[in-house]
Amino acid sequence: MMEKVYIVKFDWSTDDCNAVELLVYGTYDRAYEKFKELIANEKKPENSWVGDLAWKNGMPEDERIELDFLDRRSDADETECYWLITDTWNFGVHTYISIEIKEVL
């Protein structure tokens, strides 16, 4: 019987360091909670370069910053989600947060 696991991937990079964290959950709801928590934490200035950006209506106001965001469509929908934010003038600076759904034996 195939089971599902939900992987929250947190991939970030700045000019002087980078890291990738993988967190595996047995339920979509727990993975989604972590996904939203990571995004909220990235928007805090003390945690990330993203927190230093000016925001308006959920979008960065800086024209060189690109945001691509796909959220779950409904409470019942198990969607692969992502929140990708990149400095287009310096591609070494980015934060990518996603939920990937995998089937395992």
C-alpha cells in the first residue's frame, strides 16, 4: 500500500551563506502549518533579508525582487505549494519554501 509523506523544503541563500532544510510530515495539515510558519518567519527583519523589504498587499514593493507564490486552493486540497522569492539583480540571494507530496512504499 502506498503512503504519502509531505516534505517541507526550506532553501535559502545570501551573499555569504546558504542552507537547505527538509522537514518530513505524515499529514498535509502539519506540513502546511510549517510552510506558513516559515513564510511568516522570513518576513521578520531579525530572521531574513526578506524581512528588510517593503511590502504592500502581500507583494514586495522593490521592482528587482520577484515573488512566485502558489498556495493551497481549499482546506480539503492537498496541493504542492511554493513561495519563491529572488533578488533578480543578485540570483545568489533567494528564499524558496515549498511543500512536495511524495508517495512511499
